[in-house]
Amino acid sequence: MARLGPFVEDTPGQPPVALAVSGGGDSLCLAWLATRWRRNLLAFVVDHGLRAESAAEAALSLERLRDMGIPAQILTLKNLQYGPGIAHRARDARYAALRAACRAQGCLDLLLGHQADDQAETACMRQAAGSGPDGLAGMGWISLLPDLRLVRPLLGVSRLALRNTLRAAGLEWWMTRPMKTGGPSGCAYATSLPMKACEKNSGVWPWRPGPGAWRVR
């Protein structure tokens, strides 16, 4: 993590480092790994309010985080409705809520659970859409906002390695669901279908884990 810093000192008198946790495997593993790095953390779980069971799922994620020793808060979105552009609208609302929560708590850094498979899919889909060099660069390890740093420490780690790490730690997570019309929307919800289309249509092959990528050590 040192290369992604500097971060505030890990002391009670300093603002916590924030985590965005959906309850899916990527962000839950991020939270578990973060507890091995520092004590002063604060997790935010966004409930999009789009499904009847979303409140219960957010509450369970909160419980799992507290079992790890991480203080956590649920951010409930009130005005989202299904319709055109729901994925983009949900993303915008989610990040607005996360930024506001970080501001209220004085957090300067927000850790996100995007990983290597997400990065490969992003680059592949952007190439299929005709993006230029900036778009093909994918997501940055650090994105600077006026009041917050978005930090993605898992971009070099495969989804498989994260899942295996959770299994070794005896931790459960929400299974991912496809992002499609009428389905849930959130940072943990993804589908392999766009990747398969990219492979077929653009000739770009996604990142594959190498021999050492099977577990986070």
C-alpha cells in the first residue's frame, strides 16, 4: 500500500481510511486485507433500494464487516427507480453518496474493490467502443477528486485469487449477479457476457491469471 500513499497516520485521532463494500467477493476481500494493513478504517455499504431484499443484504454485509472489527455504515439511496440508464444512474448516485459520507467523516481516501478482471473488461469494452489511448489505459490505481482520493489497490489481483483468499479465511460473500435490465445494480454486480463479446468481435483477449495469481499472500 505504501506506493499508493501517502495515507494519514493509523491513529485514533486521524480520519479513517474509507472502504466501499458491496458484500460481494471483491470488496469483502478488500476489507479483510485492509484489516491486515491498518486499524483505523470505516466501511460504507450502499443499499440501492432497488430490490426488496437489498436492505437485508446490506445489513448482513454490515454484520460481516463488524465481525472483522471494521466500523461500518449503510448508505441507503432513496430516489432510484428502474428505467433507461439505470446502471449509470445507480453508479452516479452510489459515488455521490460515498463522497458525501467520506466528507462527513473527514475521510481523505476511499478504497475500491476493482480488480484485474474488471480492468481487463474495462479496456476490452472501451476498445470495442472505439476509445482512444486514454480510454484503453483502463482504470487508474488512484483517481483524484477535489475532496477525495479513490484508490484501487486490487487492480493487479485476479478475482480467482480474491475468492481463494476468502475461502482460506473461512469468509462468505454475496454471489455476483448479471447486470441486465430488471436486475440489481451495484459495483459487485458484473457479467462475463460483455467480455465474451469483446473477445469475439475485437480480438482482444482478457487478462488471465498466471501461476502465482491463485491467492493473495
